[in-house]
Amino acid sequence: MPDSSRIVYGRAFAVTPLWLWWLQRLSALALGPLVLLHVAAPALAGNRLWLALLLVVTAAHGYSGLRRYGSAARRTHAATVIALAWLAAVALIGGWIVVAA
């Protein structure tokens, strides 16, 4: 059995890579205060650097979360494709918002 998968209770699961696990945890820790500050200080909505930071953290958190949904070994490829499509959509729309600010 390769290190990238495990059998648990007779079902095959893909092991979450350590970098993806850390990305999910760290982006979650950063996202809470960033969103709170974004809501509390509406004037920041015009700051491109602030919006870019919020976009990067949101995209990282969403991508890592969607990738982790594919824990069943047979769904790993589909989860990766969905996560990349979501990332592209968020990057396009978010990039447009950052440039328009």
C-alpha cells in the first residue's frame, strides 16, 4: 500500500498531504481576523493590498478545503479538479475586484 493512501474499515482513503493540512489550518486562523477587520473597517475596501491579502487567504482556504473533501481514494482526482476550478473562478473574480478598487 503506498504512503498516499490508507485502508480504514475496508475503505480506501487518500492521505492529506502535510502541506495541505497546514494550509487549511493556517488560512483558517488568518481568515477570521481578516474578515472581522474587513467588516469593522469598510474603508479598507479601497486598499488594493488589503484586498489582495484577503483574496489570497480566501482562495487558499477554499482550495485546501475542497481538496480535502476528496478523502475517498476514488474521488481524489475529481476533488482536485473541482478545487482548481473553484480557485480559478475566485482568482478571476477577486482579481477583477482588486484591480477595480
